[in-house]
Amino acid sequence: MSTDYYELLGVTKEASEGEIKKAFYKKARELHPDVNKAPDAEDRFKELNEAYDVLSDSNKRAQYDRYGKVSGAGGMGGGYQYVDLSDLFGGGFGGMGDLFSTFFGGAAQGRAAVRKEGRDMGVGLRLTLAEVATGTTKEIVYDRLAPCESCSGSGLGEGGSFVDCDNCHGRGRIVTIQHTFLGDMQTQSTCPNCGGTGKTISEPCSDCEGQGRMPDRQKVTIDVPHGIRDGQQLRLHGYGEAGMHGATAGDLIVTVRIEADKKFQREGDNLHTRIEISITQASLGATIAIDGILPKEKVEVNIPAGCQNDQMIRVRNFGLKVFRKESRGDLFVHVTVVIPRKLSKREQELLEELASEFGDSVGGKKRVVDRVRDALS
């Protein structure tokens, strides 16, 4: 097949977003491996997915139009930021291909009763600790069954209406009688024509086959409050799978994952960090300014005289903001006392004088004056 994305979808370079989406739906329903048994159907469907992934995104499309390729374009779900799709429709989810499988399988054709309400969907959202400190706004891109634009989610085509199912006469169930040597046995099963609803559509929408929903690539902006914890979930009502024929949609459940920070470690609402100080600062005490977790924030750390290596100093109210509150945790500063590896002649003399004051034996050699003093004593 040609690698020209416009040619793959069968549209011109001037095609609108809606025309691209409609062309993709049409081609996808022809090529999806669930309905197309040709040996190359799966490969052709993956190529189609890649074309739609690029041309449905304005930034990627502009890059493709200019350079003829898009960095990071890799087909199903390629190039998404921050999103890790999982646990969708009760199982794993790998992209638009699985979504079409769900769509085709969701039609009222099987023996199981059709679920009209939309299911919840789950996505993962990766954040930095700095974003957690301030709160942030993120755009999430994901695939879902969305209300069909052609029929506004009703499933009705032009002149269509809901009528009693001819197969079950509106009951939603089929009664079967088996004649056995023990007598007649009666069983009931879900009507395969209406999926247990008791209703069918006289003129279903040609785009969604009467479901009232279609696979679509969705963008949603989410406000993440400051102080959120790793693993915490945010629920967006109505942004999950759309219901059939306008039934209630499911929710989008966003699970937050926080990346490790190079400078700060989190412990609840408190933060831990490490700084290096000199032996003179440790001995005499000092006030050191360091960067805080918030933008342009400076924190003054008071080093007490006689500070020991690995000592921990607590600075109150410079940790993370508490979730949905303005109060803050504390910052715990762990001190590393750095011993100089090289000394100037003057620095060595000063330290030797200090050692003499403390009565410390240093360097493996004694000065001449010290040896004379020892001999006299």
C-alpha cells in the first residue's frame, strides 16, 4: 500500500477534520480483522490507524504536510503524552483496533443481554513532583466509544424509530421447548436480534449501525489539584464509554503516577533533601539559602554550630501543599559535611594551628617546635 496518509484514508490534503474522521470510520470498518478475513487485513488496518493518528492531530498533520513524516508516529496510540491506557472495558487496551473490536462486538447480535450504559474507562497520568507542588492542567488523549455525531447518539437514521422486535415480540427473551422422554423442557434465552431490549430500529443510523456511538479519539483537559498523591484517582463524570441510544455514559478514571525527583524525596506532605556544607560552616554555624519546591522559592536553612555529618534540620512550612488545602508540610534537610581533598599552604597552616589548639596529632609528623616541647617536658 502507498505510504501517503491522505491516500490511505482516501481524502485530499484540504480535507476537514470531520471528513478525515468519517473516512477513517468507513475504511476501518472495511479493514478491521474482525470483519475482514483477508491475510493482510491486520497490517492494512495498522497502516490506516497510523494515518489517522497523524492526520487527526493538528500539530502532527502540520509536521507531516511540511516534512512528509512525523517523529514518533508509530501507529496505534503512538505519540500520546502522559497517558497509559489500561483496564478498559474490563480488559487490556491497545489502541483504536481494540476499540473497533468492542464496537463490532457491542452490536445487538450476540446472545448475551446488551449493556446500554457506558462503562468506566481508566487512564494513567504521569506528573513531576514540581507539578504536584503547584497543581497543573493536563490534556489527555484517549480512544473511546463516543456519541455518534450523525444521529446525535440516538442510533436512529432518517425516518427511523424504535419498534418491537419481530423475533421476541418485545419481550427481549426467546422461549425454547425441547421434547424429551422425560417430557417437555422449557428454556429462556436472550433474544439475539435485540440483545434483550425488546426493541429494534426500523431505519438505523448508517454510520453507527444503530448503536448511537462510534469509536473516536478524545481530548479532555483535566485540572490536577496540588498535593495529589501517587496512585490517587480523579474521576471525570461522563467521559468514559458512551451509552447506547443516549443511555448514561461511564466515567473516566485518571490514576496519577508521580515521577521520582532528583532533588526532593516525598514523605506524605513532607519533603526531604540533602545539602553539602564545609567543616567551618559545620563548626561555626551558618545560614544557607537553597531552592524550594515552588517556582523561584528560596528557603533559608539555619545550620547550628557544631552540626554533625548526616544531621537532619527541619524547616517548617516548606514542604508540599496539602491536597486541596493551602497549609504545607515541612522540609527536612539532611546535611553532608564535606572534607576538602586539597588545601593551600595557608589553609594547611591554619588547620595545623587549630589541631594544635585541640591537642590533635595530625599528618603523621610533628613540627620542630612540638618535638622540642616534648623533649623539654
